[in-house]
Amino acid sequence: MKLVVHDFAGHPGQLQLSRELARRGHVVEHHYCQSVPTGQGATTWRADDPASFSIHGIALKTEYARYSPARRILQELKYSWLSLRAIFVGEHPDAVIVANFPILPLFVVVLVLRLRGIPYILWWQDVYSEAVATAARKKLGLIGGGVAWIADRLERTIAHLATSIVPIADTFVDRLSSWGISDEKVRVIPNWGALDEVPVKSRNNRWSEAHGLNDYTVLMYAGTLGLKHDPSIIAKLARTAPTGCVIVVVSQGKGRDWLENNCQDVDNLILLDYQPYDQLPEMLASADIFLVILEPDASRYSVPSKMLNYFCAERPVLALLPSDNAAAQMLEEASAGVVRASGDMAGAQEALHRLSAQPELRRQLGSDGRRYAERVFDIKNVGDKFETVIRYALRQSNSLHQESETARPSDGRAGNLDVRETTGGTEYDRQN
């Protein structure tokens, strides 16, 4: 079975799933965009990778212009062509899994996949049309409403054309229902942390020493600072932090630029670019507390997944989130940190002072988070769930396209995936 997993962002979890599927005997090509300034996973081939696994980075001529609409549209149209070329080089895949893909190029790609009879699975990380609509209405007023309508129709069509959909949170299912998507092809699979790639490390290590952090209490924010994150929260926390506490921000882009321009007088704020992935374990271990922030209106379409690797690192989390966000609920379930409402700066400042002053509390919360990760973030279990989704997609494609390539008998590379017709073939096998 040949699979293409195309994760535009190149995030660790998607790479981990691709490697797991390859270990099961499938031929897996992992595609990602090399031109996105974001924290990416292990995007180079490793010595322990199976021979059936390969990575293909797709590069634009210039950095992805996330905040420049005109340039971004042109880049995305170019990227759709580059993506299709990568998918169809050599033997065509039996199925394609797409994640973190901007709406416009994804719309082009999925139209071609459907025309070629190749099933695709929408791994839905955000309600992207809602994100576009929120930003457009803020910036463009009435014209933004038209942009929002177009984005909604594009993503709705993408969802309808998908053979299977994997939302990362139950809250996304309501949007699919409002679009008239059948529950039959939807299976929620929450994101997870890369447990085997983020071992627990000593607080004082080479990375913390190199950045002069050993003698401080470190509050760390690592990841995207985009439109759904208010960087002024970080500035306020830095200005009111307890003595001996420094705030380390590992990010690039618009929010990081705002901090550089507006916090030149803040001595305890350290701004760093994204770090190489092989330094991630020591970088995360250098934190005493992690910070997660999300704007209230962004909670409708986004679940911060960066928090999951914080659990793996055995460090507590201070989260400023709406209480009904899936990440806030997971944090409460894991007893791995403190949740405050997005606008509750007084509560966030109090929590930071309390966590800074109580190392034993930090150890307890971090330990609880790590235990939760060890219990829940099992990549083999995740792999089982995705194989079930793939099996369903192939059965559906087989019923629609009797002579398509996805209906061919196994050529010996299908690993554990049995795509034979079964009674009730339009239902998932409910296995874990």
C-alpha cells in the first residue's frame, strides 16, 4: 500500500505517524513545505527509519508570505502545482492524507485527486475557513464578509469531497454537521505529543547553559505567534514577573516581531528563533513553566497542540484559554498545569508568581503531565486508528470506483491493512 501524508507545516506528530505507518509495512512518502517559518519535526531521514519511508520537502522560491494576501495567493497556487507534481511522480498513491494545508491550494489538489480516483483523508487540524473569516472581518469589514463566504464554501467543498475526515477535537464535528457531512465518514482522533522524541531531560543542560538560563526560573513560549495569539500577554507577564524569572520566546513571524519592537525595555525577555529539532528535548527541558495562549474567538477553530510536547517534557503549563477549548479540558484532565481565561491577566500573573515560588508544585504538575502522556500518547494506538480510517476510505473508494487502483489486490506491501469488502463496509471497524 502506497500512502502520501502531506502535512504543509512539517509538524512532529504528522512525521511520527508517517514513520509508524511505514514501520507497519506501508510505503509512505511524507511531503511538507520547506518554506514555512514554523517549528518543524524530524524532517530528515534517520538511520532507524524503515526503507519504505521517505521525506520530500517542497520549496517555494521565497519564504511563505503568511501575512501578505496577494503574494500568498500566488504562492499557494504555485504550491498546489508543486504538491500535485510530487504526489504523482512515480507510482501513484493508493490514498493521500492531508493536514495543515491552506484552503486554496488544498482545494486545487483535492479536485485533481478526485478526478484521478484517489481517495484522500482530511486530517482537520483547524477550522481554517473560520480563521480566515475572523481575520478578514477584522481587517476588511464588509468586504471581509465576502472573503469569509468564499472561504467557507471552499472548505465545505473540500470536506464533502473527502473520503474520510479526521478532526482533532469533538468541537469541530458540529461544523461538519452544519455542512451536511455524514457522521459515517468522520472519526475524531486527538493530537498527541511525540513521546519517544521528547524524553525527560535534566533542567540544567547544554542548551540552558548556552543561553544563560541555569540560574533563573524560566517561563517558555515555543511555537507560532500568529493572529490567534496576542503577544502583548507575553509582554505584560514579563513586566510583572517575579524577581529571578525570565520569559523565553522561541518563535518567528509577526508576533515575535511585535515583541522585538515593543519590549526593548524589558530585560527579562529573551527572544530566539526556532531551534533545530535535535535540540528540542534539551530546549524544552530548560523551561520551568510553559506558556500557552489563545484568543477567545480563535477557540472556535483552533486547539493548541504545542502543549502536548510540554507534557512529554515533564513540565507544568500555564494556559490562557477559553475553558471550553479542548486543550484546556485536556490540561485539567491531566492535572498538568493551570488554566486561566484568555483575558484574565490578574489570574495569569498570580499563577505565574505561585508556580515560580513553589518548585514542588511544578514538579507535581509536570509529573502528572508526563504520566498522562505515557498513558495516552501511544503511537501504536494512534496508528491503529489511522489504519482503520484508511481502510474505510479504501472501501468507500472501491465502491465508487470499481476499477480504480485502490481496489487492486495487495501487491505484498500492504502491511496490516486488509481492504477486502466486509459486511457493513460503510462503517468503521471500531478497533483501538
